[in-house]
Amino acid sequence: MDFSKTSGLAVYLQITQKIIAEIQLGRLPPSTMMPGSRELADSLKVNRKTIVQAYDELVAQGWLSTQSRRGTFVSANLPSSNQVVASLRQPTLAYTPSAAIEATTAWENIIEFNDGIPDTRLIPFEVLSRAFRHALVVSARANRLGYDDSKGTLALRKSIAAMLNMERGLHVGIDNICMVRGSQMGIFLAARMLTRANDCVVFEHLTYPPAREAFASCGAKVLSVGQDECGIKVDELEQLCQQQTIRAVYVTPHHQFPTTVMMTAERRLKLLMLAQQYNFYIVEDDYDHEFHFLHHPVFPLASTDRAERVIYVGSLSKVLAPGLRIGYLVASPAFIRCCAADIMLIDRQGNSVTELAVAELMDSGEIKRHIRRTFKIYNDRRSKLELLIHHELDALVDFALPPGGLAFWLRLKQPMTINHLTKRAHTQKVRILPGSLFADASGTAQAIRLGFASLNDAELVEGVLRLKRALYTHGETS
């Protein structure tokens, strides 16, 4: 097992990736006993702590499990090696939800639990303005304020590729990347490339509405499958694949939107296998990747995609600010060239000054410093909201503390008319996102989504108290 000292990816994460690859290839079947940490460390000539870190990461992601006094094993829940090998033999192919709520009068002191928007008050404005000034001056002097590559500026695509390879386990170059104006544009381009009239595209029952609408606008026939605490129900998806041809599946595996659950390793592996077996693409929307609070962020599906089945959509909007509109789409060079051709029909190119400024912030380490600072703030707010819900709303809602992302998913203990509850909350000067907003046409959801990142401690306290009054008032008048 060889390790790259120049890739920038920590050795324990390189070991993690290689073990995942061995599991996917069937060389480490389910329930296989792994070598002890000392034995593997000696074999690989690394420090034992490095192996312990790798094992801990694999256990956290669900690839391995530990048994007291027995050791560490490949998870018994993963698909068998025969299934993996069979799938590899298959042929390879030569909204802003807040806006969906009815606008209300511009009241003062409204507290809004949005869908997980960052706190723009935390933006390092001086650092950002310096980067913009520098990018503008350099561009003007070099006569670079004219038309540029529709895939995005070379500097930013290089920076994005380096970040994805170093931090997310991808193996991509600049030809695999197309810059877009936010993740929604990336989703829409994927929909344009993948679907024709009446192609079947699968979403989970609860999902990101603008993504569903993007595919529908391209003529797709939108189908739904269930989800649970482990993510998308791949067995239901397989049954659907046996009944009709599926063109694409849209998922948010890291922090499922809107329920916040993380897709387990066995579901991820089975989803990739089904994509090969039934010849469909996966559109992976990896929003909020940076904000995972329990352990190192799980590698994306795209990091273990060996057959170019995954169209990966990412964004820097949540890291900096939604208003900057910086997103990216990662796929095969051929797919990216088609996206670039479509961009020529839409707006020719993005804002080269913004892209150059963001590239400078990435290369200088300023974005990483900003992420570290906001990560701590958002983690504190997450803990604050958890305590508030337990203290004030425990009799009214159930929830699981999300491992990551910038929102909570609260399930109502008593049946309520969810739209009526939303209106009652408005009268208490608090805005919430009802679960029904994210459900497919045939379903509902007795739940609400509370974004916490954009609210400070005082706003979180007041917001929960107002929500409590709305819930109790709703109970009295229903």
C-alpha cells in the first residue's frame, strides 16, 4: 500500500480510502476480521496512531465495526463480494424553500428559521474586499476583463480541483470541473444534460424542491422512493428499477435534505452498484459538506465512483455567502464540455473577478481559516438549539441531533394541520419551514425544519420561545 506525500491528504485518510476501495472490490467481504492496529501499522510502516485514526474513521462511516474483545471487522451489513463483483461487470456508458412561504408584511423583529443559510454577519468583509480589489486590478492590467472560458476561470478550477482531491478524496483535474452560479444552476445543468421528455428520475419522498422542479422542467417523469434513518431505501429503488428504466437518481447523502440523516456505507455502496447494474446516473448534491460535527466529513459518493456514474454538485455559497453565487459541477470531461456549451446559451460565463477573488482566498488559506472560525460558532449554536428544544419543546417534538449540516428536523408528536401551524407561527413573529414543503405530491410530513446557523444565541432563545407559543396556541385552537 503506497502513500502520496504530495497529495495533501492525511495518511490516515489515504489508508481509509484504500480500505474502502478493497471492500468495494470484494477483496474484503462483509464480516472479514481486520488486522490489529499494531500489526497493520508494522506492515505499512506507519505509526499505530495513524491506523487507529483510520479505523475510527471507517467505523464512524459504517464500513467497519468493532466487537468487544474480538477486534475490528468489515461491517456485516454491506453487500456481499459476489454482488460487488457482479455490479462491476456491468457495461459502462461509452428553490430557496424560504421563498415558497407566502410573503408577509415587513414586520419588525421577525425571527426566521430558514433552511440552513449561513450567517452573513460572519463574513470577513475586509479580507474579501482586498481579494476583490486585487482580482480587479490584476484582471484590468492583464486585459482579462473580457470574455473567458465558459467552464470558469482556470485559477478557480485549479483551486477547486486541489481542494476536492486533498479534502474529499476525489481524483479530478480542471477538465472535470465546470463553475456555476450556485448549486441550483449545477443541478439544472445536470437535469438538462441527463433527461429528455418522459425520462424517469427518482427522488426521495422528502427532498430539495428546486431540484425536483429542475428535472421536471426538463420533461422528466419524477418518481419517489422512501427514506429512513439510514438514507434512501435502496431496496425500493431496486424494485423500481426492475419495473422501468431509470435515467437518474438525485440524493443528498452527506446531510439528507431536509431530514439531516447521513446515508450509511452499505446504502452508498448498494446505490453505486445499482447505478451500474441498471445504467442510471447519480446526481450527488453535497451541500454543507464543510459542516459535519461528529467526525471527519464522510467522503462523497463521487470519491468511490469508478464508472463515472456520479455527477457531483458542490458550492462555496454556504462557506462564504449565498449572494456570491459560486458553485461547481464535477463529472467526466465529456459531460463538462456539454455543460459548458449550455452555459454559452444561458449567460456565456460567470463573473471572472469574483472567481479570481475566491481562488485567491482559497490559495492563501483564508477560506480554510474562515471555515474553522465559523465551524466553532455553528457548532456552539447547534448545541444551544439542542438544549433549547429539549428544555422548551420536549413534550411537543421528537428529533435526532443531526451529525452535520446547519438545520434540525423536528417531528411533531401530535398530529397538526401543518400549514395552520405555519400561519400561527407567523402571528408570533417567527417563520418556520413546514415539512409538507419538501414532500412529493402524494405525501405530507408532520415535521418542521429549523435552520440555526444564521441566528445568534439571543435569537435562538427568542425564536424557540415564539415557536413554543405557536405550538401550544395551535393545540388549543385546532
